Amino acid sequence: MSDFFKSEIVRDELREINDLQEDLYVNVMKFGQMDKEQQLEHVDKLSILLEKQKIMYARLSLSDDPDALEMKENLRRSMSVMGFSPDVDMNYLFQSFRATIDSLRESIDT
């Protein structure tokens, strides 16, 4: 394990990201059957996940650890699965996701 991933802070954050992702994936198919409060809670979790991912990406970007750089590159490549160019500016992507989450929250509130 590289020094980057030996960090307790990094390991805790990755664990939290994973837990949030699992919770969201389990419940995403139930979204239409959720009441307004449950939907808003789901969207709040999406917001938290996005912020944690954004912070982790910043940590990866600031690191010179080879494993961290590899993970950063793998994240960039995984964007092509979602239909984005692998060369996409990740900050732009995070802003787009934020706008989508905000729009979803507004549609639930109305």
C-alpha cells in the first residue's frame, strides 16, 4: 500500500464514499416510490457524495504518490463510461453534477 492510501484520513474518506455509493445505488431504483422527504434525503446524500468525491479528487491531484496518480487517471478514464471525454475538465464535471443535483432538488420541492 502506498503512503497516500496508508493515511487514515484518506482511508476513512474512501470508506465513507464507498458506503454512500452503496446506499445510493441500493435505493436509486426505489426513488420514484419514495415520498418527498425520502427523495430529499436521497438528494442530500448525493450532494454529500459529490463533495466528498470532489475533495478526494483534489487530494489525488495534489499528490505525487504513484498509486494516487493512477487512481486519478482511472477516475478520468471512467468518465468515458458515462459518455464524457476522458479529457474532460473534472472541475467542469463536478459543476455539472452539482447543477443536476440542484435541479433535481428543485423539482422535488415544487
